[in-house]
Amino acid sequence: MSIQIITDSGADLPQSYIREHHIAFLPLVVHWNGQDYEDGVTIEPKQVYDAMRQGQAVKTAQPSPLAMKELFLPYAKENRPCVYIAFSSKLSGTYQTAMAVRSELLDEYPEFRLTIIDSKCASLGQGLAVMKAAELAEHNTPYNLLCETIEAYCQHMEHIFTVDNLDYLARGGRISKTAAAFGGLLNIKPLLHVEDGALVPLEKLRGRKKVLKRMVELMGERGNDLQKQTIGISHADDEETALELKRMIEETHGCTRFFLSDIGSAIGAHAGPGTIALFFLNRYIEI
């Protein structure tokens, strides 16, 4: 029986890809305008970004335990092996809730194989790991080897990103309002990355062009066998800049394989419109 790959909307994979590769999908919750929406299902990122530009509050929440159980239960009943690649536990409680639901299900279905991987990743960092898992599952890779490979994939995934407006990070408590106001006046554009699943400030530069150039430089410093990899670029309603970054990477590092996607509503509600994110492995993993 083939392995069922499961992920959540923190992976920022398009629904067309999810459907094509038969990935089970768990949407995070987006609260806006007095209603709850399912990220990637009943709300589009553009709606969220337009609302944020107008100063409206958009909040997010993890999926409910009931929604998780309803997703996992059919696979438990048919005893189909599953691997759930989850949004970083440092950014959401989704992983912890999934572990609790798994424990509950195993009481009833003790033979059910459900491995839950804390990706310690976000957006296409998580998404690229999911894509690799789907590829391995489609090639009938043994269960333990698939899990070990994806664990390694997640451990070696680099995230480098920048936001266009510091105010959105301030609203989410990532930086102070004073720092956001000061940075805005000086046209400061922060570079951030992910360490052990948490967002960490990296550098501050003045101007968008310098930030993009530095992202490409960091990719060269941290990456390994970049030409062999699929490079992930996600953006929050700024496809033009994402394509510019792609062109710079092609010219500098000779990469030819890219996967571009929108940053979804759940992550975008914290990062804000104009965010650009880059993902690649610091150690190429071949299998």
C-alpha cells in the first residue's frame, strides 16, 4: 500500500499541486472580518494582503484537533501508512496538536503507522520537503527511508527572506513599533532566516536592491550543489520581485530548477504584502 503524504497550509503549495500529487491537506485557520476561513481553500492570499494594506486586522489559528482527527481517521481505518510534514513547532501549535491526535488514534488503531515530522520549516521550506516526500512515495520508497530522508531534508533547509514593511512584523510582536517606525524612515529592509524552526533577524540593509543582492550572496555562501537543486521562491503579492530574484540566481549560480508560489494567507498575515522568501538546501541530499 502506497504511503500517504500529509501536510498543512504552512507549506504554501498551490492547490493544483496538492491535488495532482494526491497529498492530504490540512488548512490553517484565518480569522478576518468576523469570520473564520480555511487557508488555501476558502480564502485567497490577495484578499488578505489587500485587507492588510487597508489597515484591517487578520489573525490566524491552528487547525482544530477535530479537523485533524477527521483527516487522519480514514487512513487509520484502512491501516494506510502516513507521513505528516508539519509547520514548524516554533511558529504554530499544529505539530503538538497533531501529536496528541496521533496518540489518541493509536489507542484505537494500534497498528496505524503515522509519522509526524516537525519540519522546523515554513512556506516553501516546508513545501520543498513535502514535494520530495511526494516524489519518494510515488517511487515506492520504503517507509523508514522516506521518513529519514525528509527529516534530513528539513534539517538542511535554508530560509532567507525579507519583508517590505516593518509595521506588519511590529503588529505581530516580532519587532518593536519604535524600531518599525525608525526603519521605515530610513528605508531599512531586514533580512531574516530560520534557526531551529524560529524566525531570527539576520541583517539590515537599506533599499530593496541591496537586499536582493545580499540574498543571492548568502545563497552562494550557504548553499551546496545549487545547480542540482530545486530552488524555492515564495512571495506575498509581488511576483515581479520574485521573478527578478529568480533571474539574479540564474545569472549568478546557474540554477535552472525553480518552484515559485504565493505566500499563503496564514503566513502572509504575519509577514505582510511584499515579503520575498528564498529556500534551498545547505547540503544536497540525493536519493
